[in-house]
Amino acid sequence: MTREDLLQPELEAMSRDQLESLQLSRLRTVLRRAWEGGPAYRELYRKAGFRPEDFRDFGDLAKLPGIGKEDLRLAYPYGFFCGDPRELRELHMSSGSTGTPIAMLYTQADLEQWAECMARCYRMAGCRPGDPVQITPSFGLFNGGFGMYHGARRAGLFVIPTGAGNTARQVRLARDFRTRVFTAVVSYGVRLIEELDRLGLDLPDLEIGVFGAETFPDSLKQRISRRLGIEAFDIYGMTETGGVGTLGQDCPDHSGIHVWEDHYLVEIVDPAGGGPVPDGQPGELVVTSLTRLALPVIRFRTGDLTRILARQACACGRTHLRLAPITGRVDDMLIVKGINFFPSQVEQALLEIPGVLPNYQIIIEDNQGVKNVRINVEAGPGVTGFMVEKHLKERLGFSPKGDIFPPGGLPRQEGKAVRVFHQRPDDSPAGG
Ligand code: DLL
């Protein structure tokens, strides 16, 4: 690994001291901007009795009131916007589960910041100018398609903007235009493999896969890499931080997700109390954007669960800290018969069973307050319900019943996969 492998070595490999002093000065700037230009921030800080000049160094961070998804929803559409509306150039949105969306606004500089983060991710995955990149997340209010597009343009790649769906055509284009880089929502990687198996085809020119938007357990990463003959990367970002790639990705060392720390300050807190959690311990990720203008987030409670793996320089030469792959969301946790578990733990356990495919449903049945869980999964011949139940009992401590479906037997969604269904026992089977 040499400095030439980094898009911006002067920023990506800067010393920790330099990085921290850059963060501190950017933090002061963003606080002033929020106070002077953003009505919702000013109101929040007034109520908390906080003024930007009260902020001296990282030790004062805990005094800064944070915001959550609910604050952003309540302030829809422009509450946290800081600046002049005539400077706006793009809008993205996350739909969420409740009706009101969260809007993310971009100035020209914000679009450039996004493209820079995303282009660093492409370069980190080994992409070179002129590489054909197939962008399969959808183009629209979802940030996935456009973010990967803006970054690919910045990195000088040859863009094939297929967007979501029509997998047979995706395969055809990948073969005809010799796609080297495939970008997708994690579960779409699985869908691509099914289609290749159905057609009895390979993608001989494919070398790099950039996957994200959903948890990406190592076992699935290995399965996808092996079948497609690629190196797979885990890319991270969210609407509120400015979209895909803004928070970073793993490097060829695959030792955690490098966070672009010159653009974002991250903390890990205890999801219940909100207090700081030491490095290495799991908790909720809190993010402050240091360089975004239209809608900076300051101490945003992401709801994502992870931990800080390392702050020292990586074998790849980058100095930006590394996070463990996201294991799930605070609000994803399920409690059945007193046992707490996350869908990602079910996924991880299922994939340890030979012949089981990465398509499953977790059905929570609620019978007048008594909860029961069923797990349906697709599997090849030879996998029995008993085998699945026994393995889940070993790994999760309880044995959910469920059905085994043949490959392709469970419904698919465009975009992020829906895994958890809540139903009463007399409802029809979840998802059809
Ligand atoms: O999912 C951005 C994205 C698009 C990332 C394409 C990667 C690829 P949202 O729709 O706002 O944005 O959803 C953000 O998705 O808070 C996480 O819970 C989850 N998420 C995103 N990336 C990962 C990942 C996009 N690499 C929410 N691993 C986040 C696990 C992820 N979860």
C-alpha cells in the first residue's frame, strides 16, 4: 500500500494530532453556523442554556445537547436548515417507519463534500479512473443511487446508472460493458447471485463489490465474495449525515470501517443513558458533521450499534479511526419470552448452517400480549426444520419454529429487505 492508493493522502493519512486540531476548529465553526443560521438549533441551545462560545474543547462535548431522528422529523421540512434557500441544490429523504420523512438538504459545497467522501470509498476499494461501475441502488429521494453517482463522477469512473431492479438486465449490462465494480444494497447482492445461478452465468470482469445500507455480517460477505469472485467492501452512511459513503467504508485490510474523521466526529454512547462508552465497548453511534453547510447534524443519535475498534494508523496508511461493522439498530431489538436479540444475530446464526440461503423472515406473533417468534428461511435440499431449530437454540438460547422454503420461495423487496413482521396468529402468512 502506498500513498498513491489514497485519493487524498494529505487528509486521509494526517497525524492524529493534526486531525484532532482540525476537528476542533471545524467544530467551533459548525456550532457558530448552527447558532446563527439555524432556527431549530438556536432554540435547542437556548433551552439548554448553551452558547457556542461555551465550547472550548472535546471535554465540553457532553454538555452539547444532541438531536435524534424525532427532532429532525418534527422540524420537517426546513427547521434545522442553516443558510439561504437560494443556495440549495438537491434534496434527499429517508422515509422511516412513521409517516413524516427526514429531509436532507444540500448546497453545492455539500454535494462536493459528499462526492469527495464517496470517491475516497471507491478509491479505497481499489477503483481506478475509467473503471465501469454499475450503480444498482435506486435513484430518487433515496440517497444510495445519486450518492454513488456523484462519487463515481468525482473518482473518474465510467458510470452505468442502472438503478434498482430488473436483475436479468443488470446481468446482461454487466457482461456487455464489463462491469468491474458493482454497487448495491447488501440484499441485492444476494438477488444478483440467484439470477446468475438461474441463468448459469458468471461475471468474469467483476472484481470489486461495494455493499451497504443493511447489516453485512462477515459470513455473508464471504459467501458473496466467493460466488462473484470479488473483493467485497462494507460502505456506511445515512440520510442524516449526507448519504452513502459519508461515514466511510472498510479498506483492503478489512479491519473495520474507516470513518472520514476530517468531516465527521463520532462518539459511542450508552443507548439508555447517553453517557460515553470506552473504546472497544459496544454502544450507539453519535455523529457530528463538521463540514456540511445546509443541514449540519450536531451530536446526532444515529440509533446504529457499533464500537470503536482502533484509533491507531491502519496497515493501509489511513489514520482515520475504525468502527466495527454495524450490528443493528437500537430500535431493532426484539424481546421474546424474556430473551433479547437482534435480527442480525438470527441472520448470522442461519448462515452458519450449510445449505441455508440468506433470505429469511422473523415473524413475531402477538397473541393477547404473549409473544412467540417464528423464523422462515429459504434453503437447499437436505436442510430440515429440526436442523435450523437446533442450531438457533445453540446460538440464541431459544428454539423458534418456522418453515423451510425452497430457493426463491420468500417474497423480495426492492431496496432494503424487510425481515421482521408483526402479526396476530390468525393473520395470513407475512408478506404473502
Ligand atoms: O442506507 C445509505 C446507504 C445507501 C448506505 C447505500 C450504503 C449503501 P438511509 O436510507 O438513510 O441511508 O439508511 C441509513 O441504514 O442508519 C443504518 O442503520 C443502515 N446502514 C447503512 N449502511 C450500513 C452498513 C442509507 N454498511 C441506515 N451496515 C443507517 C449496516 C447500514 N447498516
